[in-house]
Amino acid sequence: MNKDCQQCGAGFEITEEDLRAYDKLSPTFEGKKFSIPMPKMCPLCRQQRRLSFRNERKLYTRKCDLSGRQILSIYSPDKPYKVYDQPEWWSDKWDSMIYGRDYDFSRPFFEQFWELYVNVPRVSLHTINVENSYYTCYTLFAKNCYLLFGGGNNEDVMFGKYVSFSKNCLDSLCLYSCEFCYEIIASDGCYGCRFLLNCRNCSDSTMIEDCIGCKNCICCFGLRSKEYCILNQFVGKEKYQEFVKDYEYLTHANIEFLRKKMADLSAKLPHVQSHIYASEDCSGDAIFNSKNCHFAYDVKDSEDCKYLHNSPKCIGTYDAVYCAPDGLQFCYNVCSCVGTNLIVGYFVWYCDNVLYSLDCLNARDLFGCVGIRNKRYCVLNKQYTKGEYEKLVAHIIEELQKTGQWGEFFPYSLAPCDYNETVAMEYFPLKKEEAVKLGARWREDSAEKVEGEESQAPNDIRETDEGILEKVLKCEVSGRKYKILPQELKFYQRMKVPVPRRHPDQRHYDRLKLHDAHRLWERDCVKCGKKMMTIYPSESKDNAHFAPQNGRIHHATSGLSLIYCESCYLKEVY
């Protein structure tokens, strides 16, 4: 069945398998099944709305509304919420149930939910069990981490997004189980590497892409279980060691030289339609050890899911993003959640049978709740018996069905942060008037204040001493100012890479350009001619599949012509 998106106008398909999944995910109250309806928006516009609720990188200083101390928070001081620092929010000094209220049958649900939402205190940063990792968000079990946004079980990781089970890594995006790595994107199980993209189980290599099981390689693409290779040519240990003497210490100049060599090499070689490893019947990109997952991106150990992003260990789930570390089971339309049978939620962790709720933990059977912990059978933070709860929830869902809102994610107007503060701005950049038209809010950025002697980062780490810690660097792209931390400098010295000349945020945006193709395109395999779905668009303007008008195409997937289906590619590289 084909439909047109109510937001962007793009056509999208709903299959019979989708309808069966929606039916399976539909909840039952008072013996009546409340079927999840077909979505009104295309998959990417649905994703955009979910991402508009998640602010990762915009951090502010403000006062804790409980203790009065200065704290760090994802909520700017002018937001109309009570914000508690993590120790206070997790403590027993307050109770979210005191904000409970009766449901008013004469008023819309979302109107009542917003009134509750702005009154219940919220936690300043979303972190659990972190040590010496205050400047992080959406992190679990982190130690000595800094500006890490999303991930779990990390130690000594800085400037990363969606990093898990890694140590001593800096400037990374979508990383699993890596150690002593620098500027690594969408890779798994790598050690001692610099500048990697889409690699697995590689070590002691520099500037390689789409390689598996490689060691001591430099400037290589698409190799499997190779060692001592330069520009895809085996040269042997002696010649390799002689060559890499000039690249043992990377400088800004030779990094750019290697990048150009890599780009020239990559353009001449076949690219696989997408990066899917040890998986069965899957489509998307960066999928590991999964089965029957479609339109899935940065997914691991998952099964029977669709429209899944940055989420490991998920089963039978549709429309979910940033759900880690323990994943989801049978959930629908959620962001930053962990649990079972969740429908429309944001930051609902370790919960079961929770619908239309936010900031809830270790709870069951909730509807329209905020900040609830260890409770059951609550609506708008008020406790009910099981029978009362089911009767009231059934009534609310019937009202949402009449207004066409049942199954839809929270409207933009309920997002806790402004659109240009959120992840949505990274993947779906809008102008202020476009965001406001959607119903979202917009924040005017204030000037940053970074004091110190202004300087430029040296070309070579060997030319850099601790004096740089006192200086202010200016981003060569954005002009934003930034400083270098002591532990950061030690990492650059160990990895023999120069101090960056770009602001941490600019480096993050640069990495996104290499890995933000969260859409698929139809084109023919250059080798065998069969049609395939791939992350690489052709030049045809009519070829956008699930691509909204406001979607961004990054340079890594543009202009490449040698795109092979998986079968042809595997024959080529093995």
C-alpha cells in the first residue's frame, strides 16, 4: 500500500508485513485490542520528530532547582522546567507522585500531559553509573569520559557519539569494542588505528576503509585479512616499515595527502551496496549479527525489526532510535528507551507496558506519566487499581483515536528542548521558520566565551608542548574557539597525531558527513545488473527511496558509480 507523507509529501510504502507487525504490537485494555494505525508520515519524517526530543551536545550551566548549586544541564536556564542535578533527582528528597492529577474528560490528553510535564522536575543529564564523566549525556557505565554522547561501558573515551564497550578512543562515531583508536567511524573490534571507516577487527592501521581482519595497512580499501599493504598492494614487512616511517607521526599536511590518495583509490574500486555483517535478511547499513531487520542503521544483535537506528539487542520493534544498552522487545515509536512493550516514549528505561510517557524508570503499566520510578498502574502520575487503570487508559486511547493521534509520536510542541538544540538538527537541518512551522521551538544562540591567548594548532604533535593547554584555538571552519585538555594532549602524543585545528563540534559534523546515510536508494548492480537497495544514490533525481525533501545527502555516498550487490562484492574481495 502506498501513502503520501503528511509532512513532506514523499510517497512511502506500507507492506502486509508492516500491518501484521502493527497488529502484534497493539495493546489490549479491558479485553479490547487498540490497533496501531498505519503511520501518517514517511519513515524519515517520523524519525525527525523522535530526534527532536533528544538534546545531546548543547550543555548549559544553570542552578539546580532543589539545592541551588550551579550544575551542568541539557536544559538552558530559560527553560520553564524544574531541573535537578543527578544525585538530587535520583534521591528520595522528592516524589514524582505528588504531581499526580485526575484525568479531565473534557480536555485533550496532550494539553493535560503538557501541564504535568512542565511541573515534574527533570534530571539535568541522562547518565547512569558514571565516574569522572560529568560532561557526558545518554551514557551508562562510563569512566573518565568527556563529551561522550550516547553509549555504554566505556573508559577514557572523549568526543564521541554512540560508542560502546571501548577504551582510550577519541573523536569517534558509532563504535563498538575498540581501543586506542582515533577518528574511527562505524567500526567494531579495532585496536591501535587512526582514521578508519566501516572496518572490523583491524589493528595498527591508518586511513583504511571497508576492511576486515587487516593489520599494518595504510591507505587501503576493501581488503580482507591482509597485512603490510599500501594502497591495496602487498609490499612486505620491510618495505612497509620503511614507507610508514614518514607517517608514524601524522601531521596536518600528510593527513590531507593520505586523504586524497584514499579518495582517489576508493573512487576506482567497487563499493558494497551497504555494510551488513554476519546477518540474514537485513537492509540498511552498519548492521551486525542481526536477522530480519530492515531500514536499520547502526544495529547489532537484533531480530525482526524495522526502522531501527543506533539500537542493539532489539526484538520485534518498529520505529526506534538510540535504545541501548539492553535494547527493546516489542516496542513502537520510541526514542532513548530500554524495555518491553513500550509505545510512544522518550527516556523510558527498564519499563514494561508503558505508553505515552517520559523520564520513567523501573516501572510498569503507565500511561501519560513523567518521572515515575518503581510504580505501577498510574495515569498522569496518579495511582489506580488495575481495573481502574485499564478502564481509564481505554477511554484515553479512544479519544486519541478520534483525533487521529493514537500511535503518533509526541508532537513537536512537547519536545523538551528547542529544535536547533537537538539531534534532529544534525540529520534534518531546518531554518528557524521551517522548524516553527512544524510546531517546534527555536533558540537563538548566544556568543561563546573562551578566554586565553589565541593560537593555531601546530602541524606536528612533536612541535606541541603543555603550553598549548593555556592557549585558545580557533576552528579553521566555524571560527569557534576551543581549548585542549591535559588528557586529550596525552592521547594525541601517544597516537602520534597533531592537535586538531577544528572545534570538537565541527569534527563531529565532519564525521556525520561520512556516516549519515539513513536512507536507501534503488539502483542496479554494476556487475550483474540486478536491482538492489543501497546507501549510495545514483544521479537520478527520481531515485529517492524514503528520502524526505529536507533530508541531507552526504558526500560519502554521492558521485560513486561502482556499486555492487553483496554477492558480487564478496566475490570481488575474497
